[in-house]
Amino acid sequence: MNKDENGGGVFVKFQRIISYATLAISILTLVLVLKRPAPVAPAVAPAAAAANAQSFQEKVNQLAQPKVPGEGESEVRMSSGEVSAALAQAAGLLPSAAGPSTGTPTASPAMEFPGAVPNIKDYQVSMDGDIVRGQFLTQIAGKDVYLTLAGHLGSKDGYATFDATEVKVGDLAVPAALVNEVLQKKLAEQHDQLKLPNNVKDIKVENGELVFVEK
């Protein structure tokens, strides 16, 4: 057997190794994508979730109340549990709380999280320091897949903003830099839905809470 034949045999073996490695990586990626990641928040009993949703609604109603002249700047703070329950309620995953009999307005459209993510089967939200982290169960190509998104929530010129710092599809981490450009374009398309209520000056995450700063 000459050198060319030996070289050809080695090349074929190398191609096979590359093919097997590529197949293995593809299978591993698929497994990670379909794998359920660690939850970002502990499970909550239905009664506690309903109470959190009611508390969220009461705080939204508080935001809607006119301020006393000369009262100065004030804040309304919401916990992870309250935000999670409100998202679940907006997605139809939690029964809507009965509106107050006094005729107090319910959450404004800007506070109802309209069409946040389509076909959502589950919501979880947690906040740590100034980072908000959300985990959503949705369908991609007919398969149930968990999406995890974390980042900084803020505002600019009266509109909410979000900059991603962590992205996961299933248990597979995706570079946030690759996602952020697409995310910002999507947020720009939904610019009107991100408008803050007229009486809200700023929105942020601080000390593990969602904070609305009133004007």
C-alpha cells in the first residue's frame, strides 16, 4: 500500500470522526434544548398565587390614584411573587381576581403584560439585586421548550427598556450578545406597548423588587 492510499485512509477516518462528533454535539444540543432547566423561583400554592395577584392589582390601583399636591416623589414596590402571579393571570393560567366593587379601575393596558410571549404554558419570575429573571414554557417547532431570560429593566423617554444579560433555551446557554440585537428590534416593534403610565416616572429592579417611581 502506497503513501497516497494510507493518506486517503487516514482522511476518511478523520471525516468519520468529525461526522460522529458533529452528530454527538447535535444530539447533546437537542437534549439540552429540550431539558427542563432549574426553576428560577420556588413553586407557589394556588391560594398564595391568587393572593399575590390580588396584591399586585391593589398596588396597580394605588398607582392609578391621583397624588396629593406637594406630596413629592413616591414609589410602589412589587415582589417576584406578585409579578409572577400577574403574568400568569394575564396569560389565563390563573383565574382573574374579581374587580373591586368601588369601581376602582383595574390594571391599565401597560400593566397587563399584553402578548408578552405567545402560547405560554407557565411563567416564573424572580428578581435578585437589580436583575430580573423570567422563565417561560412555550412551544417551538411543536415541542415544549423552556426559555430563560435575565437582564436589566429600566426606562428611557417614558418607555420601558430591557437589556438581556443571560439567555437560555432549555438548559442550553446562548450568548446574550447574539440575542440582544434581535430582542431590541422586537421591542422596537412593540414600542407603544412599552409606554409607561403617565404618572410613572421610572421603572427598575432594585433590591430584588420591581419599583415604579411615581411623578
